[in-house]
Amino acid sequence: MPTRLASCSCGRLTATVTGEPLRISICHCLACQRRTGSVFGQQARFPRDSVTLAGASTEFVRVGDDGGPVRFHFCPACGATVWYVADDMPEFVAIPVGAFADPGFPAPTVSVYEERKHGWVQPPPEAEHIP
């Protein structure tokens, strides 16, 4: 089983995961665009019991487009988000794929909120496409 390390930019906040992600997705919602400073957010979802979190985090709670709260944890020193949990799915931890700094990380299998996708973005054709 693979072990991967995700961290913030300064390395003070980390998430160590064991095993493969249950889902890798890209989200084109406007909130993810604002949160990442990019044109989409990409995250990998893991069972909570396969994730070990270390370091102090600051929590930011926002309500998702579906109406449920999501708790984002970011480093108070450098500001990078390392993990988050949706209140309606506490058994899972989502980690932004960029926090792994691994160009060999698997491609996304799901693309959501595609009606808000920038026109030049081309998700993998074999991914599930959700408008």
C-alpha cells in the first residue's frame, strides 16, 4: 500500500495517507476557483482512518453549493490548505492534490460543476462529467 505525504508550503501542517484515494475529482465551482486561485480545485478523498494529520491548522467553514458546511484546514503560517472535511461526510478527508507535490499522482476520475468550467479546460475524457 502506498504512503503519501501532503503538506503546506512551509511544511508545518501535514497529512500522511496510506492507500489509494477513493475518489480523485476536479471541481469547477466558483468557490473552488477562489479558494485555489486557479481555474478549478483538484482533490483526493481518503477514508478518515487512513489519514494522519500533524501540525496546527486554522479552520475556515464555508457552505457548499449543495448547502452543507465544509471545514477547510490551512496552515496559519503560510496559508496553504492541506485538508478538509464536509460535515455530511465526516468519514472522509479530502486533500488538495497539489499538496502532495507529486506529478505522478493519478488523474481525476470525476469532474463536477462543469457548467462553470473555463472554456479551455479539458478534463480527462474518461472521467465522469457532472454538469
